[in-house]
Amino acid sequence: MSAQRTLSSIKIPTDNPAIELIHVAAQSTRLQILNLLTYGKKMYPTQLEKTLKIQRRVISFHLDALEKAKLVKSEFGLTEDHRPQAVRYYSITPKGKDILERLLNMLNK
């Protein structure tokens, strides 16, 4: 008789900050956001919406989670449009770059 292992039998500590960080960053939309921000360009949610073809409220939800995990940071600024508007720009943090690189390395193996 072969023993089968189910996910419910795997004990994962829920109070480990590293696991929580991976949980936040590993979501596919968040990986896409982090990847876009690695090019050193600050972006605001509407730019991300146009690039990723995802609703702005969804983008904002994911940016909030990434900012709480300190994987991205935000600052207020003006758009460079013909009619500048005040927006919140997001950029990736060194911690965000590190976790993105680690996750991508794991996925590419």
C-alpha cells in the first residue's frame, strides 16, 4: 500500500514572516507588477492598468498588499501629461527586487 500525502498533512508555520512575504509576492498579478517596476521606472496605477490590461481597482488592491509588505514604495507626484494630475507613483524596493529575483529563479529551475 503506497502512502499518499495531501496538502492538509503538510505543516506550514503561519507566523513566519518569510512565508508571508512569499505568499504576498508570489501571486501572479503582483509578480507582473514587480517585474514592470524592476525597469527602474516609477509608475502610477493607471499606467499599470493600461500595460497589464487589468482594472485599476484590482491594481490598487495588489499595490496596497505589496506596499504593506515593503516590496514597493509610493510617493506623490504629477503626471507628465498635457494636463498634469496629482498621482501616487510606485517603485520597487531593494527588498522587492530581491524577492522577485528569488521567486523567478525558483520558477526557472
